[in-house]
Amino acid sequence: MLRSLQRLPIAVLFLAAAPLNAAPRPGEKPEGPAVIGQARSLHDLLEMTKTLVKNVAGDELYKQFEQHALPQLDFQKLPGVDPRRPFGMYGILEPELTKCRGVLLIPTPGEKQFFDMLTQFEIPFNKGTEAGTFEIVVPPDVPFPITGRFHKEYAYIAIGGGDVLDLKTILDPKDVINDKEKAPLYLALKLDRVPATTKKALVGLVREHTDQLHEAIMEPELKAAFTSARNLALRWLKDLCDEGKELAFRVEADTKTGDVFVEMTVDGVAKSPLAEAIKKRGPTTNRFASLVGDDYVQRLYISAPLFADEAKEAIAKLIEFGQKEATFGGNAPAEAVALKDAFFKSLLATYSSGEMDLAAAIRGPNKDGFYTAVGAVHCKEGAQLEKAIREASKVLPGQASAYFKFDASKLGDLSVHEIDLSDEAGDIAKSIFGKGQKAYFAFGKDALYASYGPDGMKLLKEAVEAKRGPAAVFDSTSDPKKAAALLKKMFPADGQNGRGAFGVGYIESMSMSGMQVTVEGGDRLKVKARINLGSFIMMGLGTFATEAKPAAPAVAAPPAVAAPPAVRKPKIDE
């Protein structure tokens, strides 16, 4: 456990913070390498990592980072790398795969130091006949050579052939590493620099290697789903090769929050159908965006991928497969089977409609300190699903059917149904949602609404009246301070060390804001995924702190109890 956690800062190092929205690389020529990339210097990455950890973890846990992690990041362990200059890489793509080349630029203080480092890591090498060149000795099963040359304070490592390192053709570091690129990690494929024959061969190669894969899938629905997904991927790949100008990836971060961003951008050739389609793409919206409110603790937005016919076809086949596989055995009541069929019928109709948004939130606390969960999702064929729920509730085992109260109230023309779980709620559930544990749900014309908690009816009304608004394609984020308070109730600190369920207690949620995926159009297509590393850092450093604490003194065991504890009915939150 300790060893794996020691690797955490290294991962953070290469994902450390940088200003967001890095500018495009200016003044680039159409000729040049098809693949190009760079990374910040080890010194810059380490300083960013230290700032990120200190901002997220605080002074106390930062001391654990200094004690246990920083020694693992000692630059003296890499004597052949200059820690204050950036890395670079580029690749040459040719119609013949054997002529493709890749080159890595490693900043180095000198030849001797670099060779000493190779020796230190037991990497065999031979010096070349030409001054400043060398060759890495590769195992017999490696089908390509690895050669090197020292050039302008960099060690150039070429994969595929040393001809790319000829002094007449080798690239200058400033032609590879762009000082105006602010992302810590950057990689781009310049599609307009890839030969047309190479792109055509790539599409053909992917088509050939995936053509027979569906034969290994026995279930007809899964086979059909795979075929639709493959057709969509091949169509996108062909459009990208024919009409794309650049495909780029950036890794960025924010040292203040611990958020790490992985961004993919696609630039289309001017006036091409791809560029026009990207330009027309509007901001992503969600049908129920407003229901999360301003008082949310945790929110969730999902917009299903129904933008392409192939995607809808694939998902429809997966739903059909799910319905076929979802069996209850031979003794299942007819009402349960009918409910299953009604659910899948509604799900299939919803996906086939081309629109399926979901929004949900935990909101609060209210004036009494309690929370309410609320959600809404597109739902076609809701009437038949509602009828099936009514019938299935009649055959629930024991007294469970008594929990349901259909047509308990009205919201306009909608019938609101109630599920009373007050008798089943445990202490933790009551501390979060209050003593009255009631859920509400209602079916609208094309949506299902639900809520749970003391303000359930109020928030259910807000869900029914929710307005469409801007939202991410996927968004599961929280208000950090409110999330910390809620987790404190969910995972109370124990009496021995004040730590909760994750080793460092509820404080680990202070920096946790979940994950988000956004898609934007305009001049370029931009897909950005954000994930917060704060909770991982907190938990990792909290483990260091826990291991560093002295063992608790032994406590005398209490006298044995003659009678065993009474058996009680489990609560719903246990």
C-alpha cells in the first residue's frame, strides 16, 4: 500500500497545474512532422505539483508529502536529464510503415552524464562511429532499431531508423518545442501533413482488422450492436482523415482546486463538411437543467449519446439484449415479468426518440439541517410503465406493498405516488433525510420525476417545472464545503483517531468535485474531461499520516457477556 501511494506524487507531477485554455500553436507551416509533442521541464512540473498538493492538502498533510514523496522525486536520480528545460517529441509518417520514424528529445547536461545514466539503469548502448551518436542495444525480439544523437543540448532518441537524425534533416529544438504552448503535456497529429496514401491505408487497416471481430460474438443483439458501433467509428475515422487538419491532446490542471483536465481538439480543413459541422454545433443543454438549484450538494447531468444513427442502433440492440437476459426464473410472478418488459419497452422507446437527458441532485440542507434528493429523466411509454408498477406492487413479499400509496396527491394534472420508508430508515438515513422517510414519483408526458426527503413535494414540483439550460454532457460535481458536511454525517469520525471511512475522515471531500465532460463546437471541436485529484491526494497523504502515528495503547478487554445480543431487523442504510 505504501509503495503504491509513493507513486501517487509522480503521477501528479506529470498532471500538474498550468493556465487553462492554452493558445493554439501560432505560425505553423504546412510542412513538417506529422506528430509533434512536448512536456514541461522536470523542475516546472515538480514546482506545480508541490503547489497543487499544498493548496489541496493543507500545511499539515503537506509535511507528509515532503517527508515521504519528495525524496522519491530527487533530480539527482536522473543525472542525465537537465531538470530545467522541456522535453519534446516528433514523428514522421510515411506511406510505408517501415519508413515511419519517431524522435524523443531529452534535455541533457552533457554526453557523459547521459551515458552514466544509461549505465546506472542498466541500458546497454554502443557509441557510434560519428561523433555525438550512439545506439541502444535492443533485445532480438524488438523489430526496430533505437539510435541517438546529441544535438543542441538535447539527446535525440530515434525509433525506427537513424536516418532521421542526419544533420541535414534533424529538427532544431525550437522547431519542436513551442514556448507559447502552456499545457504541461501536449501531443498533436497534424493530419494535413500525413500523406493521403497513409491515411487511406490507415482506414483500410482498421477496417480489415475489425471486419471479422463480430464473428466471435455469439449473441445476435451484441453482434448487431458491435457492427453499428464499428460502422460509426469507421465513418468518423474516414471523415477525420479526409477533412481533418489537426487532432490535438492537452493535459492541464488547476493548482488551486486539484482539477486535472484532459482536452481533445479537432480542427477541420477550412470549408470542409467536417469544419462546417463543427461550426454549427451549439452548446450542450439538458432538458431538466434548472432542477439542481443553487443549493445543491451533489449534482448529476447526463445527455445520452444519441447524436448518430449508428449510436442509436447500437444502444437499441443492447437494450434488447438486456431485456432478453433479465430473467427472474420460472417462479417469478407474472406482474414482475410484466414490469420488466414495461421497463425495457419504455427505455427502448426513449432511446429511439433521439433524446434522453437525466438530471439529479442532492439539495440542502434546509432550515432543519436535512437534505432532499430529486431527479428527472426522459421517459417515453410512461403510462404503461406506471400501470406495471401498480400491478407489481400488489405482489411484493410481506408488508412491502403497504409502503406504496398511489395517487397520494396531485401536481397539476400529474398523479403523485408515495413510498413511505420511515419504518425502515436507520439512524444515519434519519440524520440526513429526517425522520419522515418518504419518496415521491410521478410520470409526465415524456418524463419520470422522483424525489426523496423532507422537501420532496416542493422539489418534485420544481422538477416538473424544470427549464432547459446549458449543461455538460456528463457532470457529477459537488459543492466542496457542503459535500464535506454531508460526508461527516455519512461517515462519522470514530472515537480512536478521529478518522472516518477513508482513513483521513470527511475532510478528504473538501477538494473533491467529481468528474465532468464537456463538448463544444465553433472554430474547432473541443472535448474536455475534468477529474479532481484532491480526494486521491488527501487519502494518499492521510495514509502516510496514519502509518506514521504510534500504535494505540492496549486496552483491557471487557468482561464476557453471557447472553448473545438480540437479533434485530437490518436498517436500510446498513
